[in-house]
Amino acid sequence: EVQLVESGGGLIQPGGSLRLSCAASGFTVSSNYMSWVRQAPGKGLEWVSVIYSGGATYYADSVKGRFTISRDNSKNTLYLQMNSLRAEDTAVYYCARAQLGISHYYFDYWGQGTLVTASS
Amino acid sequence: QSVLTQPPSVSGAPGQRVTISCTGSSSNLGAGYDVHWYQQLPGTAPKLLIHGNNNRPSGVPDRFSGSKSGTSASLAITGLRAEDEADYYCQSYDSSLSGSVFGGGTKLTVL
């Protein structure tokens, strides 16, 4: 059974850093595309970042240069290092497996999410 | 302002049919990229509902169907049930942004 469990969220002051983790089971992270998607309180979904099975990484313009996606193959875990956090980064962060379709990827499994609050 | 445009809300009575539209542009839906749909029940994570324009994952009832034409796509729900009350999101890829994009979401109310 595929499972994704996020952790690492919490309250952080603007300008601070936080690392989110997503422990996967039931499949191999390194053989799949993996992504982070966030949802600000009361708002819609926003794609944040993706890491391809080959290691290439891509980011939304809103987080480029501040966030870094990575994975630890030995732990079958996905990470999101978030630096220079801003109030507008406050959101529930979901880890999702990205399944490659005919034209691009879609998200077939999601974690339960972890809340990040950037506030003083 | 989302790259993909959805109506903020739709509603229907039990048993009725509703559709949710998703409008894009020449750099996403119009470029031939597929559209996918997600259902988010209150307080839960999104769930994949339709992938590749009109494909239902195992376990999704055939009351849900999708279609795409040019720069527009739609999700249809027939035989509305109370448990369908949720937020629905479309998703695709945008070549000018080099990343995935979501619609702003549509809240479905079952009257």
C-alpha cells in the first residue's frame, strides 16, 4: 500500500528556515517523480516543486532560489528545505507522488499534509 | 489569479448533473497538455479523480467523467450525492512556466 507521511512543519519566524520530510512506503521514491504542493489557509492548491527520477528539479517562481527539493534514497524520503521564509509561505504542505502521463505528470498519491506558519 | 480558470462555485440537487469548467491558454491546455482533476473533501488531502483528460483511477465511480477540447476542459458529475460536496481542482502543465499549474478550485454544494 502506498503511503506518504509528512513531518517537520511548525511555527517559524519570517526569514527563518525549516526542512520538511516525506517518508514514503509501498514504492521507491528514487524511481518516481515526487512533488510538493501547498495550500494557504482557505485558498487553493499551488504547485511548489518537483524532482524527477533522474534527479532534475524544478520550482515555482514564488519559491525559486529559496526552496530546495531533495531525496534520500536510503531512507526512501523526500525533503523540502525552505529558507528565507515569508508570511505568504504559510500553508499546508503536501507531498505527492507524480505519475508521468502521456504529456506530463499528475499526482496520484498524496500525504496528509504538514502545516507551516511563518509569523512573528 | 490562477493560470487555469474555474468557477468559484457550482451547485445542484441530489440526482442532478453538474459540470465544472477549466479554462486555460495556448501555453497549457491549448498546447496539448492533458488536464487532471482532484477532489478535496473538507479537512482532507486532495484525491485524484480524473487523469489524462478522461481516465478514472480504480475506485472512482463512473458518475465522474472528464473531457477536454482546445483550451478548455470540464468535469461532469452525474447522479449527484451528498458526499460529492467538496472542492474540485483542475491541473495541467504550463510550458511558459515550466511547471505544473492548478485551477483556483470550485466548491460544489449539493442542495
